[in-house]
Amino acid sequence: MPTDERLSDDQLQRIANDLRDNWHTGREVDFEEAIAFHESLPASKQFATVLESADQPLLQPRAGVPCLEEQIDLLRYLQDEGGADLLPTTIDSYTRDNEYEKAEEGLAASRGSDENELNGFPAVNHGVEDCRRLIRALDAPVEVRHGTPDARLLAMVTLAGGFQSFEGGPISYNIPYTKRHDLATTIEHWQFVDRLCGAYTERGVTINREPFGPLTGTLVPPSIAIAVMLVEGELAATQGVRSLTLGYGQVGNLVQDVAALRALRKLGNEYLRDEVTVTTVFHEWMGGFPPDEARANGVISLGGATAAVAQPDKVITKSAQEFQGVPTKEANAAGLRTTRQLIDMMIEQDIDLGGIDEEQALIERETRALMDAIYEAGDGDVAQGVINAFDSGALDVPFAPSDAAKGAVLPARDDDGRVRIFEFADLALPDEIKEIHAARLGERAETEGRDQSFRMVADDVDAISDGKLIGRPTGDNRPAGGASDAD
């Protein structure tokens, strides 16, 4: 079982040497040459510098296509027409599964076709020099966004290629993404990634790391998401990472989302060592979107309004075409502009929302309880503790496909639309907190004239895509004895 100890330089080099033969572009990686390339980049392309010095939320979309020139054109469009402050390169699914031969076939097919045969940019296949061409061609800093449980070779190639931010982590890119990877193995893999980032940082090239906050993206209770962010942050900091962007995915209730983002920043600064610079990123709604683009723009606008009030350091934007899959570049740019409009209109207003302090205090109490359980499960070692906590169910993520998590916790919205926990299973929260959640869900059940049940959970999962926040029963779905729509 891995422990939360820093890899030695010899361990880092040995693993890197082994990885070079996984795909031929791995042999292009030269650390000293990479340092020199990073040092040649202007401050405007240094991700941590730009992010940490901003005085208002920066905007970043998601975007990735297979071929280099098309990826450059796409990112230039989002930069110039969408006003993106930070740029992404989203990696394809084959690379996420380390299937580089299949990625190579898809890349070759895409080069000879008007259709994209991959759903992202196969950076390992492109290699170091193509990555550098991408970085040189753009004005803004670029981040690697992916979903890879074993991202070691991807990190080697992209960091050598000039990327200065790398998303993901051993929990957030395992539990929500995959069924077959055990947590101990992904922690070991990501210790290498983080130690590599730390090695660059120690040479004066600060690599920003961003754990993936939304997790499964479906009604994740804020305290669970924040606990995972803190664990991944601690693991990364041990390996020498000094720029950490902790993530959180919108749940849709304005008060709860603002409270969660404030709790995330506060707890991040409290739990992570002093030499780490903590920033936060807010992901606009990650669940199902309405098929109607006008309604989808309403969802995006709520995200922009939330960001204006909470003021995270970065916002990951969405488009009005989320329902249909990958958006056009025009729709992607429009999502950026919609979010920017809301932020620019609202950020200087003195908006006082009732209930934020109370909700933030509850989130912090829950998160501290989960962190205490993790430390206890590992006798103070966060790596061992998080493995044991997931194994016992003391920590869990709703709707997770991974065998490394119980997936027994179930969320539902209360009568105000805040995400509460309907089924706690073995989640390590004290009884007084469980009673608060049960009481809030009881208020909703009374309003709707039905018992608390799994039906509430299922209704809430689809609610926003159906054009509302809370999955209340209507028409034929309303239980006997419930109020009619006319009441």
C-alpha cells in the first residue's frame, strides 16, 4: 500500500526511464531541454502566474480535436472570439486508457478525413514538438485536461511540450471515471505525476495542478467533493507541487454553491502547507442539460451569476449545446461570452444572500468529520487513510462506477434545492449532521406530499435537463393525496 512520502530523485528517474518505451514519443522527453523551453515562454503563457495574479474570475472552456492545426485553430477561436483567459487541451479517450496504438489509428484517420475520429487531442502521439508548436501558436496559457487514471507518460510528454497546468488526481480521475483501477495503484501513478510537477517547480518552472472537483458530476454533496480535493492537494503537496487549484462542481442552489466555494478556499488554505498557493475553480453545471438551447443558456447564466458572487479564481464554462454532445466552436465561444457577461454585470454589485454563513459552517463541519475519518483510517497517513476510508465506506462518492468505492451514498435535494444526503450508508458523518439532512429532506417530502424515497433521488438527477432544479412530482407522477398543480 502506498504511503504519503515523497519519491526520491532516483525513483522518479527510474520510473521515467521505464515509461519512455511505452510509446516512441516518450524517448523525445529531455528534462533539461524542457526547462529551457519553459524559461523561454513569456509571463503571459505561464499558467500559475496568470491565474494567481488575476483580480477577477478567469474563464476557461473545454476543447480538444485530434489534429494539431485544427486544435490550434479551435483554441485561437476560443481565445479571440470567446475571450477565453485560459485555454484547454482536452485529451482523447484512447489516450486516457493508455491505448496509444488506437489513438495513432484515430489520428491517422482524422488527418485523411473531414470527420474527427477521436474525441480529443492525442498528445502522447503528437509528441513533444507538436505540443510546443501548440503552445507557441497561442497567446494564453494552456492546460492539459483529460480523465486518465495512469497519466504518467501523458504528463512527461505534455510538460516537456510546454504545458504548465495539469488536471486530475488519483481519486478524481479514478472513482468517477473507471471501474477497473484500484485506488492504491492510481495513487502511486499520480505520485509520479506530482513529483514530476514538483521537479519542474524546483527548477523555477511552476506547474499548476488541478484536481477534478465535480467527481461524478451528479448531485455530489459539497463536503465529499471538498474532502477529495483536500486529500489530492495534500498528496500533491508532499511531492513538491506548489500551485494547486481546487475544484468544485455547481449543484445549482446559489446559496449552497457560494458557501461551498468559500469553504473550499478556506479549508484549502487551512489543510495545505503554507508554501502552497491555493486557488479555486468553479465548474458550471456538469449534469444533464436541457435540449432547448435557450433554456441551456439559462443554466449557463446561473453558473455565471454564481461565479460573480463567489468569485473563484477560475470558471470552467459550458455551452448551450451540451445536450447534443461536443459543441461547435461558435457555441463554445458563446458560452464563454455568456458567462463573462453575467460576471461583468454582477461582480461589482454588493449582493447579500441570506443563509450562506450557516450553509458554509455546515459544509465545513461535514468536511472536517470526513478528513478526521481519513486520517484515523491511515494512522495519520493520508494516502493509506483515503484507501481504507473508501474501502470501508467512510468516504464515498454517489453514482461512482469504480470498484474502489462503495457507491452507496445517495443524494437528494431539499425543499430549497440544496443537495443533501438521503442515504448515508457508512459515510463517516456524526448523527447530528445526519439529523439535519433528514430534517431538510423531510420538509421537502411534506411539501410534495410523499415519503422520502429513492424516487426523489431519481427525479432530481433529471430535473435540470427537464427545465427545473428540484425533481418534484407533477401530473401523473404526483402521489395520491398530493397538492395539484393549481393549488
